[in-house]
Amino acid sequence: MTDLSLTRHVDDAVAHPDLHPNANLGAEILIEQLYKYYGEVKVLENLNLHIQAGEFIAIVGRSGCGKSTLLRLISDLEQQSYGEIKFKSARHLREGITSDDIRVMFQDPRLLPWHNIEQNVQLGLAKPQHTTALNMLEKVGLKEKVALWPTQLSGGQRQRAALARALSHTPRILLLDEPLGALDALTRLEMQNLIEQLWQEHGFTAILVTHDVSEAVQLADRIILLDRGHIAAQFKVDLARPRIKDHNFTALEQQVLHAVLAT
């Protein structure tokens, strides 16, 4: 199949109503008529999605529906077969969004075992930015662990280090590919709270892929349900933050879960 994919387009700054006070630090994403094939297998088909600057999106769906593929296309780790992914800066500056403005956090924290935690978080940063890395390690609660090796940390602590590494680069877009899937329930809850806190503080646009519907309702402004490469449904999460697992939370959780099970 001929690859007719279009290059990514970066537009000048466009102001939009802020989703929270720091939303102007994030980036707007416009996905238009997106297709992705692996050989003859169609993974994404005619997908259209508009994400506001500073918005927190959760993507849910059954295994193989295209969730992680979509993140890889947004992050430029893979190229689309057809269609466009456009970025718009929400800052009041004439500047574009580059791959350096996008960071990905995976289920595997991918820390280098031959570097200590401080060195892992400083990777790829210019020397003047090393202080930023240390400040971020303090924010995620690892100030006293900076000299330890990855093997000396728990699973939750390693994910905190991975989060600090991603945010030390001051991303405009943070992509979260099931980063909490391997954690125990209590640690997962702590990490959800930490991610939400840092998102509110820094104002980046966040896209979370998760199999956990409760996690999606807990964190997202909007939930996207994918089914065989299409957007099957969208759910606005109109619940106050911090989220309380009350009747309204449970009702929305059940609505999304039933929609997933129906695909």
C-alpha cells in the first residue's frame, strides 16, 4: 500500500478558553481522517478528534482497538498511513509544537539500571536544567532517593521517577500509555492523585490510555471509547475535582463500562 501520509502541521498560537488556569501551557491537538494500517490490517480508520489545550483525555476500549497505536502516532514514534495530526500552541507566543514538547510515560518506567535516579531524570537535559530535574524529583516525593539505583526502588517509586523525568522536559503534551497498570491498588491511587496534581499545576495536555474505567472517570475531562479503530462514543466527565466516588461518579463509571462491554 502506498504511504500517502501527510506531514505534521504546526500552526501559530490560537487562544482558547482555558480548562484550568495553566491551560495556556498545553497544546491543542487536531486529528483529521486518521488511518493506520499494518500490512493489510486496518488498526485506525477515519478517526477524527479535537483535543483542547490543557484538556485531560482518557482513551478506553478493548485490547487491540487502537488505543496505544493512536498514542504512538501522536508522539511521532510511528507514522500514520493517511490523515493529519495538527498541533496548535495555546501560548500567546508565535511558536510551534515539536517532538521535544511531547513526552510519553509507559507501563515500564524504562529507567537505565546503570544510572542512579537523579541521573536518569536528568537524561537529555542541558546542564542548566538539572536543577529542574531535582525540583521535579522533590515534587514526586523522591528527594531522599536521588542517589539510589532503579533496582533499589519499589514499582511505584520507579513510576514516580519516570513521571519526574517526563515533566523535567516541561512538555506541552504528556502521553500516558497505561503507566499504572502494573501497580498495586493503593500505589495506583497515589499515582493517580500525583498525576492529577501535577497536571493541574503545569497545565500540559494529557492523554491517558487505560483499561480501568474507574481511573478514566477519576482523571479525565473527557473519555473517548475506541472500537476497532473508530471512536464509538465520547463521555464528558462533568464532575468537580478532586473527584469523589459518589452516586454521580458511579453512574458515569457504569455508563462507560456498559459501553465498553457492548463493543
